[in-house]
Amino acid sequence: MEKDAQGEIVFNIDVMLAKRKMSLTELSRRVGITMANMSVLKTGKAKAIRITTLAALCEALNCQPGDLLEYRDTGK
């Protein structure tokens, strides 16, 4: 029997944008994805992300994947 998920993965893009003093528009341009898709990631509404997109985000923000992703226990 599979165990139900006990948490969620949260994108901390806004934190990294503030640290880098970069706008969401600039990040979208550097990564090569639309503002609509960038907003989906930023607001946590994304259900999946391509590894290539994650790599592009890390390159644009000069960070590691762990700087962008956080696991939060929702206690469900």
C-alpha cells in the first residue's frame, strides 16, 4: 500500500529574486520561458518542472536547486 504524501515542494523563486535584485520579467527572459509559466512556478501552482528549466533557473540566479526548492510538511 502506498503512503499518502505528507508534504509539498515549494518554489522559493521570490526569495532568490530579492537576493539577486532581479525582476520576474528579467528572470523569465534569461530562462527563456513565458511570464505566465514563470508566474505558475513562483506562485507554487506548478505540478511539475523540467530538469532543463530548473537548470536554467539555477544558471540565471547563480544558485543551487536546493536554494529554489523547499519541502514543507503539511501534516495531512
